[in-house]
Amino acid sequence: MGSDADPVVHARVTAVWRRESTQLVAALVRVTRDVDLAEDLAQDALVAALEQWPGAGIPANPGAWLMTVAKRRAVDTFRRNAALREKTAELGHAMPDGQEAEMPDLDDAVDRVEDDVLRLILLTCHPALTPESRTALTLRLVAGLTTAEIARALMVKESAVGQRITRAKRTLAEAGFALDLPVGRERTERLDDVMSVVYLIFNEGYTATAGDAWVRPDLCHEGIRLARMLAALEPRHPDVHGLQALLELQASRLPARTDAAGHPVLLEAQDRARWDQLLRRRGLAALDRALAVARERDLPIGSVTVQAQIAACHARARTAEETDWPRIAGWYDALAASAPGPVVEVNRAVAHGRAFGPQAGMAVLDAVDPAALPGSHLLPSVRGDLLARAGRHREAADSFAEALALTGNEAERTLLTGRREECLRAAGDR
């Protein structure tokens, strides 16, 4: 790969890999029943593509090409293993009862793509894994990101990501993971875990917890891609459509969430003409599908679909002033009843403050135990906003100062510094 066109070809190969790797790894995991081996075989196929495609051109069916190469590598691997077992047997260590190694049916590797991908997604979110390991393994096997890309995405050391992935694979192997698709309640619970991981990936991009940038669109787009994939795989589960709706609707605001200098712009101050209208329409359509499936199957909507309803209220308002805050407050009340938690309560305080006045918001916020959000800037920043709206500017400035000390994101610090200075000026202290 020494020509001037190499970077272009490399980018095209990378794009093909992102599109095809999930199906490739998923099929290989099923037929080999070995996550490590499946990933190694897929990586071998990628290396072969990087070596051959620049000269020969990208094939018409790159997915089939990659699978063919991976299958050849698999056959070679199993033949080597069989030869090794034969040598071991000759040394007097034959397998008990005359057992022979079983060669997987590699001709069947791409016949059940949808089931394979769903198996892989459910596997990466296995309950035996920690949330951190689930996220790293999902980004690696399902999203096709490299270890370096995952490290950048999660803002941790590359070595830490490698350790998480290694531990996750070891845990799955020790747990004797089953590749049969779960059914009933187990399937629902696993899907809930998958949706949580996908939302975590998206949310880290939507409001980064650390670093200089307030938003990181690459993670948001990866989250949306995974949500769309999940909705296509599980169309009769209403909340997978609700998840897609939530992410599409929130992502539609991305172009307006920062100004030309990259500084944060709060929702009420955003230029809604800059919102992505295609994502907005797709999000509202996904929400309609979620509600239609729930009605058809006589199922209640879950918390993620309730959150999508809240996002839809913002999406349907042509201006900030037209936002139906009482309706949003009602949805937050429903969310607090079905999925209670301190973050929900803080957001509910914001909604009640906008709908019924800052004192109503403070009443909700005062009931939140600060110990439930240790080290988070969320509680003092919302308190500062409500106090400012109530005209209690000095107290608001103190709350924003408290929030400043707790955030690790530079863009968020810029925003909070500006809010604090506004309050100090309004209080006559500047």
C-alpha cells in the first residue's frame, strides 16, 4: 500500500469493514463457538483485504469475500488443531473414548445473518459481564471499533480497554456461554441490558463526561446505528423502536447544540432551523412504530419510550416558547413512577420548574438526596438554574460555582462559568 491513493482505499476498506464486520464476526462466533477465534479470523480477513484490495479493487460483494477468506483461515486453524491432537495421541495422550475433534459446518456460516447478529449483541451484553465490559465488548465486536478507537471513545487508556475486552472474553468462556437465543423473560431482560449499553454509548457522545468537546457526534452516530440494527432485528419489541426514536430525536439537535466556536448552546437558546429534520422525522416515525407495536401486542411502553415521548414534545415545538412543558412534566411523572432514580428526579425538577414555576421545581429537587449523585455536577447546576429563574441570583451563583468544581468537561465548565457570571452581575456583585 505505497501509492498516493492508499489513504482513500484504506478509508473505503475501513468503511466496508464497519458495515460488514458485525455479520462476519456473528456468523463466525456461531460456527466456531469461540469469541477469540472468531475475532482473530475476522481480523485475518481484514488484513487480507488491506493487502489485496488496493491492487485488485474492492469486490462487488465484499461481505462474501471477507467470509470466504475467514472460512479458509478457519479450516486451516482446525486442521492444525486436529494435526496437533493426532501428534498428542501418538505420544500416548489420546482423547478419551476415541473422541475426535468436531469440524464446524463453515458452509452454513452466513445462512442466518439476522439471528447471528442478534446472538452476538445479546452475547456482548451477557449478564455475567460488568457494564464497563459490556460496553467495550459491544463496541469491539458489534460496532467493529478498534481498541484504540474504543479508548478514544470512552476516554480511557488503550491498555485498560484491552484488559476489559480480554476479561470479558475470559468471563464468557468460563461461564460456558450458550449461543441459543434466549426466550421469554430472559430475552426481555437481556434486551433491556442491550438497550442500556446502546443508550450509554449514545449519551457519552451527546454530553461527554470529560475532555474539551461538549458533544462527540461519532459516539452518537454509533449509538444510533446500533439502535437501528436492534429495531430491525427485534421489530415486535416496542421499546427497541422507542430507543431508536429517542436517539434519533436527541441527535437531531446536535447541529445546534454548539456554536461556531464549539461552545455549548442550551436547548431554549438553540436555533431550531439548524436541527436535522431528517433525523427528527425518522425519530417521530420510530416513536409511532413503538406505540403501534405496543397497542397491537397490548403491551405497556417502557421507560425508554416514555423518554422518547419527552423528546418528541421538544421536537414538535417550533420555538422554545411553544414547548408543552406541562405535558413534559406529566411524562416525567410517569417516568418517575416506572423507573425511579435520582437523575430522573433532577430532570423532573427541571420540567416542573418550567411548567409550574421555579418553586415547584425546587420542591422536586429538594427531595433528591445529594448522596445519590456523588461527584455529579447535575444537582447543583439545576439548582442554580431554578434559583436564577426565581431571582435568587447570589444563591444561584454559589450553586453554579459548586457545579463548576464537579465537572470534568471543559465545554461544560465554560457554560457554567458564564451562568455564574450572569448571576453575579444580576446580583450586583460584578
